[in-house]
Amino acid sequence: MNLYGLSNPYAPPREDGEIHISHVRGQIWLMTGEPGQSNVLVQVGEQGVLVVDTGIRAMAPKLLAQIQRLAQEHGGEHKEIRKIVNTNGRLDHIGGNETIAKAGSQIISGEERAQQQAFVSPGAEVIAHENVLRRVTASKTPEFRGLEPTDAETFEVDNTRFNGEAVQIHHPHDANTDGQLVVLFRGSDVIAAGDVVDMTGYPIIDVKAGGTIDGELVALNKVIEMAAPGPQAEGGTLIVPGHGRMLDQADLALYRNMLTIIRNTVQYYKNEGKTLQQVLDLKPSAGYDQRWGGTSGSWTTRDFVTAVYETLPAKGPVFFSMKTVTSVPSGKQF
């Protein structure tokens, strides 16, 4: 076992009210212990610290302390938090934005410091899709106050480099939300999939935020394409989900297949003209509910099947295909 946590990268995280650090691979470290098994990914190197997602607001001080500890012990010349990437705009992914960003800096020391202080934001840069900024700023609930990204992007794919490592940020359009991002660290061979993958239950498809089941499957297939298998298809690229334990490409293919079967079953019933309640009564996910379903909490099996039903057309192809994908925004039928 290493100093920071479990030596098995696939082990489930602990939830004891504390933030735990474990080394994933290369320059990538994982912060676990957030409620709901939310994952925070951290890259450290010579340029500073890059953070993917920031957990909930209440855990932000503990998360910050562990990030700073990690930077001091494993960072390079610059140990400041430079960048934050939000994979979506849900509160369990952006709740620590204010605390983590304020503790960071985009300003480097040296002759240019005075000029940078005049023109550059003193905190870390917070990157998210523009749809996240739009929803956070439009929200009238106090929970979102101070969590706005500072750099709202519209790209489909952004290739950049940080800490000497190629970093690709992909926007899969309407996945769980219409502001979802997936981050690939090429050198470390690690993917931060955000809520496109949830190893604790059925994925949360936020219909009000533009999420659709077909968009979710398109995103999953994209992540599978981004990953590379190891020998005999085991291991290889490590995929960090929005919640729960890490997985590899083979695990993700099984996850994708499960969701595809449920999606196709619901589409078949909807093509027959069955109502939502009739489809729920037929339990199209019954074969997977013991592992992935739930009857309590903020996201139940009923919620998941409802989202699948609402975001499929009244008449559409029964078998999902990347070539014939259809999406129904905000639960509207056509």
C-alpha cells in the first residue's frame, strides 16, 4: 500500500468524512471521500496544479488542504492551483469552486508579476462549458452563488498541454447534461469521465439540463474510443467516473451494453404506444436493478427509466446506432 491510499486503483473509495489521496498513474492523483462517492482528480507538475471537479461546498476546506499537501510533496517549482475543470454544473462537481479557485493563482513570479496582477484574475482559472455558466448564473438558489466558471468554452474538442502533458477536453453535446466534459490525460493514460459514467448506480440523466439517453450513449461510445485496452483487453487506460470506483475499457463496454439494452427496450415499448406508467410497470431494467437500481435517494430506478422514456422519440429506431441517434430535448416528444 502506498502512502496515500489503496494500491488497488479499482477499489471503492472510503467515506468517513475525510478526503483521501491515492495515486492513479503518472501525474494524476485521485481525491475520494466526498458524499455520494464523487471523485476529484488532480494533476501535479512543474507548472502547478490542475483540478478536475471540486466536490461539494461543505467538503471544500478539507479538499483544499489535501490538494495543497499533495502539491507540496509532489509538485514542481510552481505549487499553486492554476486550473480547475468542471465536467458538469451539478453541485457535487462544482460546489468547491469558490474555495479552491480563491486559494489558487494564475499569476507567476518574476519580472511579469506586476503586469499579470493588473490584468489576470488572482484566483485559479475555472473552465467549464458555456451551458454550465449559463445555468449557474441564471440560478436563483443561493447554493450556486460564487461557483461560476471564469472561462466558459464552446469547443467540441480542445487539445492543450499542461505540466508537460497533452490534455484533451471533449464536449459530447447532450450527454447527462448539455454541458458535460470528458478530460483525457494522454501521458498518464487516464480519463476523467465525469457523470457520463457512474459506478454507484444508473447514470443521472438531467433532462432539465439537456441530458438525453441517446446523448449519454454517444458519450459512452466516445469514452470507449478514447481508451485503449491492456493485454487480453484487461487494464489499459484508467477511467475515473463521476462517482465510485475506477474502471477500464472492458468494464465500460459492459456498462454501455447494459444501458443500451434498457434504452432499446424502452424505445420498443414506446413505439407500441405505451405510456410512461405502462413502461414503468413492465420494469424494463429489472435484470440490472439489483446492481444499479435504487428505490430511495435523489435518483431512483424510476427516475432513470422516466428520463430514458422522456428523451426518446414517440417513434424511433429500436436498436441504438451512432448513425441514427435521436434526441428529445427537455422531455419533449416529436
